[in-house]
Amino acid sequence: MRPTDDAMTQPDSAATRLQQLKTSAMHAWSRGALAQARQDLLAVLALAPADAQGAKMLAIVEQRLGDHAQAITHFRQALATAPDDVDTHTGLAISLAQQGDAGESIDHFRQAARLRPDMAPAWANLGEALARQNRFDEAADALQHAVTLDANALPARLALARVQAINGDTDGATGSFRAVLARQPDNAEAWFGLSYLNTAGLDATDAQRLQHILARGTQPPAQREKLLFAQAKALENTHQYDEAFAAFTAANALGKQRVQWRHAAQQARNRAIEKTFAASASTPAPASPAGEILFIASLPRSGSTLVEAILAAHPDVESGNETRLLARVLDEESHRRGQPFPDWTGAATDADWSRLGQRYMTLASTLRTGKARFVDKSLLNWQLVGAALSMLPDARVVFVQRDAVETCLACYRQCLGPESGFACDLDWLADQYAACERLTRLWRQQYPQRTLHLAYETLVQQPEASIRALLAFCQLPFDPCCLTYYTARRAVKSLPSTQQVRQPLRRDTAKSHLYADHLAGLRRRLQTPEG
């Protein structure tokens, strides 16, 4: 290792000491003794504050220890001496993103790509950072550049495929996923991504290939789960419904291990929310003018993304595209008070709710471009409506509800995230559906003028009348663009819905009749749910 220029200006003994400390730090790093490495590198910077290499090494150690604030400080220290170091810009960008500074993070990823325009990982990092900020067109360009530079950069190609799907470029996404499989035939992410592209479809040949891959049984559980979901969709596409249901069941058994869903605790939380807010408003709240914020609340696979797309087609409306803003504000307040939601809500004053509403609006402003209405759709919103309307008294809420059996089956057929871990079990799904129904009934009783119930089946059977009623509730003038929402060019982050919302309303989406022999237990549980 060559001493830095700063070190070479020191007396020989100091330069030797710096080299010893760096060597000690590298040895400590190699054996996982990160605290020792940090101590050695702090000593390096005490001797030579302008040592860019030492500052960068320390920043990487801090990053690995999870102290991103300190990592940012030391990455900046390194850049002050070595402003064109690509790895330092990249490291700083990663820690800035972890600290929530997405804008500056993207700036440093972009600078790394400018400094090394021939380096595929730099463009891939930039593309993924842009995608996290919903800047999908820019993300697609950066990721396309990455795979042009390195055709074998499979993570970048997978990221490109996902962005193409979000942007509605089904042919591009299909080609990108297939290109990954051409290079890595058992890539679970590529198979899983293809399974969402309904218009492209997995066929009988794909089902056979997946059967051979799964027969090897060598995949880690998370990858096997996705392969099983893909196999189930391929079998379903070829009308092998018993075999498809068996694959869905096997996939969800692995999903249970992944999500670690605490069903009893979640049901207790649902009851606590219901009890707390039922006691807080014994009479219906008065009507108020429609405000800027339109919440969409539903369980997964109920049509909420479709309703979001209809509203977002209106010229006066923009959408946050799968936000978690409401949950984030309440999580912050729970952390501040040291109590989980909803335990602290009984002590919250009007001033507290106003403060939280202002915090919400501040967060939402980063996603807005100035249109009159902002749509907040999240799969957690149905639990949080009481808090939302306490924070934002002029907001309005659209509840989207679909047939219970169809909703539960549609969830069971998808690989959803940990927040929807109930989808891995049909009994859990039935209980969660019932809890959602109870809370929705409560919110509608308490806020009859600020809530709207929209049945998915009514929407698809009577689209124009339903859309006119929806817009009237939101106090928006009717616009025919909302009837042709599927022609609007917009990103859709909910991958299971990327195809659906780019097609006219369909009346043939029901699938429970295909699996009738497997759903008797679900139907019984829906009649007598627990919790």
C-alpha cells in the first residue's frame, strides 16, 4: 500500500506509524473486528486529517457498523482531498440514501457515473436510486446504459425489467427477463417477474422448465418460493388448476417462513384500533370541504390500484404511487412517545393531530408537482383512517371492496410483502378480511360525509356511473379521461396490477370458480372468522 501524499510530508516515523495503523485496520477488517478497525482509522485521521484513503476506509467501516451519519462525515472528508474518487461518491450516495436524503444521494451516484462513464455498476446504482424515487423514465435510461456496457450485468438487467414493467413497456420487460433466463436459466427473480406479465404469459414449455428446476430442490427458500409462484401461474395459464393450487400452497408455506406473520398480535392490534377510535367519536363527524388529500383504503388485490389509476387520469389529480406516508408519520410519533399505535392516541390533543397533519403534508410535498388533489394509496391505510382524518380533517377516503372469496384467493395467488403476511394462509386472509370490513364500517359510521364505499364489482359492471360518483365525492369535475384511464402513460409500482390498469375494465377477472374444490375451508372461515 502506497502512503498518501499527506503522509509523505510527515517525518519518516509518522509515515511509518500511519502505514502500521492502516495495515492493522485492514487486518481487523478481514477478521470482522470492525470496532478495532475504526479505532485504528480514527488514529490515522488524528495524525493526518487530510488522508483521503484513511477517511474513506473509516467511512466504509462506519457504514458497515450501521452508523451512516458518521460515514457521511468521513466520506465528505475524503472527497475534500480526492473529489474525483468514484468509490467515495458511491459510498456517500449509499449512506445519504439510508439517511433519507434521496436528492443528494442521486447527485453523487450521477457524479460517479460521470467520472466513470464506462463502468456499468455506476450506471446501475444511479438507475436503481432513480427508481426508488419514482423517476422511472430516467431510471430506465440509466439501467439500459448499464446493460449496454455489460450484457452480463444480471442485477442491472433485472432492475431494468422491473422498471420497464412499471412503465408499461411489457415487450421490453419480457425481453429483459428472458435475456436474464438465457444467461441464467434458473434465475428466480426473472421467472417471478415474467409471471406478472399476464399479456406475455408463461406457457406449457415454461411450466416444464420450472418443473425441472424445482425438481433439483437446491434453491434457497426465498428463491424457491418465487419459482413456485411462477410455476403456479404457468400451470394456471395451461388450465391445470389442481396442480396450480398445489404450487400456490407450497409457495405460501415457504412464504410463512419468510414473513413471520404474528397473526394473533395483528388481530389484537386491529381490535385495539377499533376499540380506541370507536370510543373517541360517538357521533358522526361533521362534513367538511374536500381537501387536497384523497386516501384510498383496501386490502390487497381489491381494485385499489385500478381506482388510483382512474383518479390519476384526471388533470387535477396526481398520485403518490404506493406511499407509506401515513404509516411513517404515525410510526415516528409512536417512537417519540415510546408507545405503539394506537395506545398513545387517547392522550393526543388537537394540537398534536394538527402537528402530525403538518408533518404528513411536508412529506407529501416531496412527491407533488402542484396539482389540486393528491392520491395516497397504501395497503395500510384501512387501519389508519381514524388517525388520518384526525390529522387532516378535510381529507377524504375511498374504500375499495371486492368479493371476499375473490379477494382472499387473489392475495393467496401473489407473493406479497411482510406487511401483507396474512396472505400466506387462507384462514389468516379470512380473518383479516373480516377485520378490514369491521373497521371500514366504523370509519363510514364516524365520517359518513368524508368516506365513500366503492364496490369493485359495481365499478366493472357500471363504470361510467361509478366513476362519476367517485369524482363527485372528491369534488372534482367529470373528465372523460377517467373513463380511458388505461391510455394514460404513468408508472404503476404495484407489479401485480401493471397489466390490469393498462387495459379497459374487464368483467372476467373472477377466478374462484376455477378453484372451487379447494376453497370450502375459506368460505367456512369467512362465515365465522376469528378475532
